Amino acid sequence: MAAEQPIDEAGPGLHVAHQLRALTVQLDLLTADFAQRNGLHPTDLRALICLLDAARTGTTATPGWLGRQLGLNSAGTTALVDRLERLGLVRRARDDRDRRRVLLAVDERAVVLGRSFFGPLLGQVVATVRELPETEVATISRFLERMQEIVATRAERAN
């Protein structure tokens, strides 16, 4: 395990870390508000995001996959999928190639619901990115990818 890096209190790194933390808190509050307004648990919303991302990237989403993404056991995952299915937000379907396997998909109702709340925010993010030179967008993208790697590694160590 690598040694912890010393924190430079005077440099820009700590300021950027505080900005990331503030943004994370703001996004968490926004998504919690969305979840509450729509009778969802925060884990329900995280599940929907995972499933939407899976659809966007062509990743096969099964209950086992979803449970691993969310850190849930089998019983917790089943309860979550049951709840989302009852709400009409997720569908279960048998895999055509392996009838024993269950696939998960987000229902169009969930997509519409999410777009109605998050669409304007996403539109503003996209518009802001369009204002930046390509080199800056590439730098920001690399930075965010690296931050995701750092957080994922930290999470793995915690488990």
C-alpha cells in the first residue's frame, strides 16, 4: 500500500479538493430532494443511475451486477428491484440466450421522470462545456477520470 501523500495547505490542490467536496454535497442534496419528491430511497436513485449508465454503455445489467455496483447482498438487491418494478421504473426480462438469467432495464417512465428533474441541469452542464476550448475539456475529463480512480481505489481499500 502506498504511503499517504502529505497535504500542501498552501497549494491549489486542497482548494480544488474542497470544491469537489462542495459540489458532491450539493449534488447529493439535489438527488436526495428528487428521491424524496418521487417516493424513492436514495439507493433506488443510485440503482436507476447505474441501470441508465449500463444502457448507455451497452453493459448487461443483471440483479447480481446491480448488487455489486451498489454493495448490496442478494436479498437487498431483490428487495430493491422488487420495489423499483412495483413503481413501474424497472423491468425484469429473461435473457434470450440464457433463460435462467434475468436482465434489468429502466422503464421509459423512469427516463422521463429523471429528464424532467435533471434535464435542465444536464443542459446547463453541456452548454458550459461547449463554451470551453477542447484542450480544457480534455484536461477536465482526464482530471475527473483520475478522481474517480482515486475514489474507487480508496473504496476498495475500505472494504
